[in-house]
Amino acid sequence: MEFFSALADHAFLQYALVGGLLASIGCGVIGSYVVVKRIGFLAGGISHSVLGGMGIAFFFGLSPLGGALVAAIASALLIGWVRLTWREQEDTLIGTLWAVGMAIGILFIAKTPGYSVNLLSYLFGNILMINPDAIWMMVGMDLVILLTVLFCYQQFLAVSFDEEFARLRGVPVTFFYLLLLCMVAVTVVLLIQVVGLILVIALLTLPAAIASHYVHSMGKMMLLATLLGMTFTLVGLALSYGPDLPAGATIILVAGVTYIFSLFATTLQKRKVMRRQLQQAMK
Amino acid sequence: MSSVVSVNDVTFSYSGPKVLDRVSLEIQEREFLGLVGPNAGGKSTLLKMMLGLLKPLAGEVRVLGRRPEQSCRQVGYVPQYPLFNREFPISVEQTVLMGRLGTAGLFGGYSGRDRAIARQAMIETETHELAGRQLCTLSGGQLQRVLMARALACEPQILMLDEPTANIDMRVETEIFDLLKKLNSRMTIIVVSHDVGFISGYVGRVACLNQTLVCHPTAAIDGDTIRGLYEADVKMVEHHHH
């Protein structure tokens, strides 16, 4: 295929592919927590409000990705605090942070003097712009995620599974909960380069959600979700290359279509098994 | 015999009418206490206060001579409606091991000793054969036993259960209370239930809670006490009782 011969010739495609594969690691590992703990909405709030930090960084001539990282962590802590303190107004407040973050970002970008940045590449990503610096940053973020999960595996599991029980056992639930949200924040920044901050939520949840159809342990789910994420990035990138489609959007479409097929297939399979059991019971 | 739980003049409300009104209760070591009363009578609220999950508006709760949030690690808790997602990808063994959390350091995994204790708890609740099964494949009765194993893995001095048999059939209910009776030889047991008739065959004392609290030795429960407690619900309760 055209893509693979081009891959050998063009360094920018190689960087794009390596970046996509690196992002898949974070999205598989942390995405599994997002799916089992059902915090997709929180993750959405974190990823969208990141635009605020990127806009401010851009206005002051700093690195937008650095701004994104700071904004993502701040937003994760803020959203975590909202969720722990004002549970009743949780969704309104997170929705507010979501929109206010984006509004701040748009204002700062609009008022940045000189050449106006391509807003679309922040919102929808531009995987072809990944350079060696960004790759090293992604390696660093993957290491932070993997080491944190390795050291806190049981604690993250306990906090995701049953917060109340973990608290009774003397586990500092608030600390681990906020740490987990910070890992979500790091993953969001990792993924922004690949698919942009609007589409992040899809890559954060879809591979893990598909994995949960087939495997039933946290470790296996992380592994399968990572492999799926890598496949989606590779396939999406390859499909988008020929007709010159936006890579981020193509990757998301591949993931979304796979998810829907997987959901139908597993639901049909479950029904079949149940019908068979029912028939056997009737005999 | 010393008092392991002491509730002193406790009042509580969830931003509305009083749920508990000046409730006092002393629970002795190795006691098997049934906490009964109508729905919304404050049973689970009182239990959550003994666990330190809720704080009284007035009055004081002491467990094992300390504040509940300090002593909660000596307490095994079996919640009524488990808060977790039933589809959570976790095995029975991993669930039971959670009872060992907080015994080692802040980070890291479980020790061999933790695994041995969890194993023992699974044998005691007859869930060891389910160890590798996923939680989502269990029946209601099996899940209840697994949650009991998780509580026993805490090596508790006091076991607190909130409606442990709410959603399971009578046969399993009897098995679970037989197990509690056996466990009572080494720990204090406090069980919340709405079914006075059933538990009176097992518990040593019944505390009847409907905003205020009245205690009865099991033998003294009769139609009048139940009538006084449930008021309008008398017929249904008497049906249970016979």
C-alpha cells in the first residue's frame, strides 16, 4: 500500500506513527480506569478545559503543550475537588468548567498578536506535526503513567471498585482519586497531539470499552486496550494518507465503527447463549 | 465484659427532619445485636455513624474506646447496596484481598500473609471454590458471601452487616445467619435488618430503631413491642412473626 512505501521515505510519517503508538499506551492503561470507574464525563471536562491553558501559554509565547499539561493537571484537581465536595451539582459544575476552560482558551488565542494559530490543530490534533521533541515528551509521559500505575495498582483498583470500603480500610481515597485524575490529565495531553482535545475522549474510552467486551481483568483490559489503540492509530493513519484525510478524525472513525460492531456482536452472542440456556432449561 | 460500641445521645438529620433523635446504645463484647426498625427508621444511618462514615449532629459515638474513624480498621463492614459496578472486571479473590488494604504500606501490593488470610476468609464463607470467578458471574447469595469474606479478611473485632440477606432466598438467608452465629464466638456482630421475626432466632438482643431507640432481649419481643415500633405496619410484621 501507498502508505507503507511512503512510511519508509518520510520521517514525518515515522514520527506520526511512533507518536500514535506511544499515545496508545497511555490511552489503554488509563482509559481502562476511565471506563470501569465510569468517569468519561470527568475526563471530557478535563480534556476540553485544557484549551484554556494552551491559549494562555500561546498568548505569553510559552510552549502550548507545557501549558496544556499545567492546565490539564489544574483542571483534574479542580474537577476532582468538585466531585468530592459538591456531589449534587457535580454535572453542572463540570459542564461549567468544560465550557469556561474552552472560552478562556479562545479569548487568549484571539488576542494573541501576530500570526493567528491554527485553532483546528489544537481542537482536532495534527499527528503529522509530531516532531522528535514531542516524541521524547510522550515517552516521558508514558513512563510517568506506567510507573504510577505499577506502584499504585492495588490502590487504584480499590478506589475504582469501592471508594467507601477503601476509605474504611484507611486508604487515603481522596489522594489516590486525585492522583488517578492527574494521570487522566497526563493521558489527555499525550493524546492531544494525535487526535486533538475534542476527540481525546473517544480514544480514551473506546479501546478500553471494546476490550471490556472480551476480557475480564484489569491487567488484560489494559493490555488489549493498548493493542487496540495502536491498531486504530495505524489503520487510521494509513487510511487517511492516500486521500489526504485528517488523520485524527480518521482514527476516531475507525475506533468508533469497531466499537459499534463489537457491541452488536457481543450483544447478539449473549442473547444466543441465553436463548440456548433457556431452551435447555425447557427440555 | 466491656462495651465495644457506645452511642451516647446521638442526633442526626440529612438536611431535613431528624433521622435519629437522642439515641443511646451500649454494645458489649461478643454480643450479637440485631438493629431493626421500619424503612427510613435510621438503622443504616446509625451503622454508618459507628463506621465513621457519617458524623452525628449532636452526641458522641465511640468504638473500641476511640473515635469511629480511628477504629474503623478493626471493623469489618458488609454494605447493603454495594456501591460498585457489578460489571467491574475483578475476580472474587481480588475482591476479598481488598479486606487486606491498609495493613501494609501506602503503596504496593499484597504479601503472602495477606493472601493466606484472604484464603482463610474464603474457606470460612465457602467461597474458596469461586476464587477465580469474575464478580459479574455470581448469584446474589454468592456475592453476599464474597462481601462477607472481604469483611472477614480485615480480621475484624466487630462485624457490621447492613441487611445482609435483603435480596436472597430464605435457604441462603438461614445459611448466612448460621455462619454469623458461628463467627459470633470470636467477634461482636451487629446486623441491620427489617425482618424482626427472622433474626430473633439468632441474635441475643434486638435494638428497635424508629428515630428513637428501644432495646429488648430477644425473648421479650411480642406483638405489642412490634406494634409500637411499626405502628401502621402491624399486620405485615405479625405475619412475619408467626
